Amino acid sequence: MATTQNIPDQDALRRMGKQVRERLAADPRVYKIETDKVELFAVGDFLTPEECQRLCLMVDETARPSSLHEIGYDSGFRTSYSGDLNPHNSVVKEISQRIDNLLGVKAIVGEAIQGQRYMEGQEFKPHNDWFYTSENYWKGERKRGGQRSWTTMVFLNEVDNGGETHFTELGIKIEPKTGVLLIWNNALPDGRPNESTIHAGTPVLKGTKYIITKWYRTRKWK
């Protein structure tokens, strides 16, 4: 078994996992999705329909072909459009603070909120949100704030067909519902990366899918 000494940020991931886990457990708005492999939660009506509509327009303004470290758009691995929302916009700032407060974490470890748009046929194939520390990109991500701990994602609209978030190791598919927030811990309780968090944005078959995502690091995000 891997030890604390050879897994970057393991102690920090363990501490953040415990902190957020206890915070969510004490919040009556938070629903725990039953699985023994991943700490996975949901909050219904986290955003209002009006907030979601406004955010969809912001996503359209910032959306560019998505990339994934060394994997380019042309690979077909991630074919959505995405872009960071303006963190100084009053709506974005308030929503970002709302997510921080729900998790009980300091704002400085949170990345900028990213908006993502999936049109018909677009998808994000199975992937983990945490970083593979053996890859070349880790050197840069370590300096930018370290490993990703928690993921938060809000569905901004409903999709006519397709576009589910599929946790492939869990056999769980979550259909987009306007304003619903998903939360999951990318690490195990002991701070090791959790392979079972692998998930996909399944292809949109009809309609357009909009989401926002905010990831949290183990240290100040730069």
C-alpha cells in the first residue's frame, strides 16, 4: 500500500476530506448518494432557474474548444466548449462564495468557476478530476495549488436526451436537472487518489447541456 511519504498532498487531502465530510453531514440540504466507493453528494435547487439562465449566457460568452493538459480538442476525448467565468462578476462571485460556504473551505483554495457547454454529439470521455502526479503537467499544477481535493458541479438546464454524468465504476448515471449541485471527494478518506471517481459526460443526443464546475486544491490556487 502507498504511504503518506510518497503520495504528494496526501495529508492535506485527508484533512480536507474530513473537514468537508463533516460539514456536509451536518447540513440538512445535502443528500448523500449511496455508494461505498466514493463520497458523493447532491443538493437540489442549489441555484434558482433565473441564476441558471444567466449563467448559461455567461458560458456562451466564454466558451472555447475544451482541452485537457497534453490532450488536444482534436483527439475527441473532450469535445465540449468551456471557459472560466469572470470571477469579479457580482453573480459569479456570490455563487462562488455560496459553494465555499457550503463546503466550509477557504476561498483561496478554490479554482475559478468554469462554464461548460455540450452541444449535440459532444462528450467528455471517462476521466478523473485529480492529477496524475507521474505526468509532466504535475510540475505546473503542483505550483498552481497542488492536488485537487473536492469537485463541485451544477447542472444549469435539462437536456432533451443524453448528457448524463456517468460514474462508470459506480454504475451511476445522473441526469441533468436545473440547479442541482453535485459534490464529490476525489480522494479516499486516507488521502490517496480515488480511482472510483472516474466519470464521463455522456454524449448529448438532443439539445444542449450547460454546467458550471468549481474544483478545490490542497493549497492556495494561483
